[in-house]
Amino acid sequence: MVFNISESHPYWNRIEKKLRGLLGWFVYGDTVDTYFSDAEIYDSEWSLLYAQNAKKYPEPFNTWSVNPNNYDQFCNKCGTHIQARPFRIQKETNWGSFHFFTFIIGVGIFTRKQVFDEFRRNKIRGVVRNDVLINHTGKPAEDIFQLMPDKATEGGLVVEEKVKASTCRKCGNKKYPYHERGAMKYRRGPRLKEADILYTNEWFGPGGRVAWREILISNKVSRIILEQGWKGIRLKAVEIV
């Protein structure tokens, strides 16, 4: 069960107090996040790209979570990695009205050929169309592709005072918690002028073997997404400083 309520709701304090007294509230966790209007995204120079439509698992299903066979330099302590090979899936997907999805475990952003065609028409810089393989044949899926930035930023996350990064004792990589409140602040660097889609240089994720780099998209890409009405993703404004 998912319970969504805005902190600005007049009953927020009463409901929060009630929920915190329920068994299981902290077992499954309470999540704070900020949702931006289309107008705010239109006005934002850069945004974060998230897939919301969760489906499928990477293959082989029984072993991938323990041994991700498409990752190199995978740290089994913190989850940081380099993706060196394509993801594998069980079969093609039924897209319906959606244009993006992520795996149920929250890994990767996958999309359709028409999305890349639109990016190409608009000369979007820095995006890679990576094949996804059907596991039992080893052949590329016909209309499932992984959206990947070609490069990462030089680094530029403005770390808020209360945010604490964790440094992995095994590999030494630093990982930040998921950004929750307001717009993430990021320093302007040369690569923001060179591409429209970039990975952050910084790693994010909770404790354990879960780690990802955020995907930054320029206002040009955000406008295409909103104007096309593509479904399955959410955008969060970034404040460039």
C-alpha cells in the first residue's frame, strides 16, 4: 500500500503522527520527495530524469542480483560499477501507452526506438542507444533500448549541510543519499555546454549494494519530453549555480 500526501495538506501533521505509530511504518520506510510542475521544468535549465514505470527483471533472474553479469568493477559492498555489456531480459515488452520503463529493482532506463528517432531529429548530444538482449537467443530486442549518457560531468554536486555521504571501505567510492527536498543544486561545468544528456560524476544510493549515477538532461530534452507527452518518466528540476 502506498499513501501519498503533500506536506502542505492541512492534516499533514496529524496524519504523520498517526502513521508513525503504526507497526510497519518504518519497516517499509517513509519517503519524502519533491514534485515539479511542467511550468517549473520548462523554466529549469537542467533536470533529473527518472523512470517511474517499473517492470521486468534483468536476466538471468536467479543470479543477476548476486552476480550482475553485465557489470565490470562491481563492488559487492556498495554496488558501484561500470556497465560493460548490455542488459538481458526474458522477452519483448508490451509498451501500451508508455515510452519508458525501469527494472523492478530500479536499475536502468529503457525506452523505444521512436524516442531515439526524435532525439536524432532534434540533434540531441551525448545520448547512447544501447541494445537490450533477449536472454534465450542473445539477439537484440526489436523495440527496447537502454538510454545511456555518453559521458559524466566533472562533478559539481552542492552538498547540503545535513547530507552525509558514505565512503565504501572496500572500494573507496563515495555515495550520496537520494535527493529529496527541492531542486538539487549543481555547479556549472564545461561539460554542461558539450552535451544535452550526462551522468553525474557522483554516485547515489542507500546503504548496501545499490548505487546509481543520476541522469541530467538539458532544457532542450525536457521540452521534447513534455511536448511529446511521453509516459513512464518523471523530471525533477536542477538549480545550476
